[in-house]
Amino acid sequence: MHLAQPPESTGYVRTRAWLEEYFDRRAAAAWAALTSETPVGRIRATVREGRAQMQRTLLDWLPTNLSGMRVLDAGCGTGTASIELARRGAEVVAIDLSPTLVAVARDRAAQSSLRGRVDFRSGDMLDPALGTFDHVIAMDSLIHYEMPDALAALSRLAPRVRASIVWTFAPRTPLLAVMHGVGRLLPGRDRAPRIVPMREAGVRRGLQAALGDAGWTVGRTVRVQRGFYTSQGLHLSLTPRRTP
């Protein structure tokens, strides 16, 4: 059974364009440093630690042996998760809005034993031309979108996924709510990419409404909080329908 894919909203398109400009033209160097072993300041060190823990968690939710499976790293950044997925034997399609970060990811993969094992691309993670997948990992790539847009993005991905989607959202905490409010008051040119907090109960209701009839269920969840990094992982799994 295939879900009808909702059209892209203007909010999704607008946020996607802003993120592409931000990460490719303003934050690429800082992001490359954050995802390397280069020494960083105390605040960024907490973000690095939190991201590493979340990535380990999401990867632990996927099979250890991914041989013969096709996996999408949606919002791959500098490719740290992509490389680990390839080590497990997956055929990985890694895509990010920023061509600069994709170039960094490609260079890093080339320095390992995985040269050519990952198909790095720049573009939209929802592009139907990417094909179908057994699993999708979308770590911190939907945290910048309003909840309806994030859930619609998952609804567009789901019909092309055979087993699971592991992804993250920003849980609504008092600190993140304040940061979100302040971010809306800043001039656009001064903003870092805003993070949109979501209430877990609302996320679960939205997912059930969008994907429940197609056999998708919400499984494990975990929240990682390390200093200035707060993110919540959620595991979606598809239960194949039995034919009569």
C-alpha cells in the first residue's frame, strides 16, 4: 500500500531554501570542524558530544548487518553516519542541501576504505528520483521545520521505505521554547538556523494520523541532552500487511 504524497508546503520550501543558503554559505566551515576531531570551544564541545550520542543511538536502532539493504542518510552533513552505514554493508545514498558539506563528506569517505561505497549527492532528501529504501536515517535534519511540514516530509518519505525510519525532533522544553521565541525576534540575517520545538504527544498524534493506516508504528524513543544540544530520537517501523 502506498500513501498519497502531500504536496510540498510553502513553509517547507521556504525553510529548505534558507537552510541551503545558511549551511552552504555561512556555516559550512564551522560544521565541518564540529564533526571532526578539531578542538572546539566548550559550548560546541557539548553539541559534538550530544550529536555523537544521538547518532550512536539511531544507528543502534538499525540492523548491525545491512548487507544487501539500501539506506538513505537524509541530511547527511559531513557524512559521519553514512560512513558507518557503509561499514555495515549498506548501499548508502547520502544527501544534503549543502554542496559544500557534501564535498567534505565525499573527501572524508575517500580517505577511508569506503571509497565509492556511498553515493553522496546534494539536493532535497524528499526527491522521488532517489528511489526506494529499506531504512532511512534523518538525524537533526527536520528540527528546523514547523511540525506540520516535518510530518508532511515523513509522509512523503514513508511510501518509499520498506522497514524503518529513525529520525529526530527538538522536544519542547522551557529552554528551547524561549530560544525559539527569541529567534523569531531577530533579523533574518542574524539568525542561526532556528530550531522548532515540538511536543512529543503532538508528534505522536500527527504520525498516527498521517501514517498509522499504512501500517507504521511509533516505537522506541530517547532524549539526549548535553549542554546546548537537546534532541529526541524516534523509531518508526513498518509492519507488512498480511494478504488474505
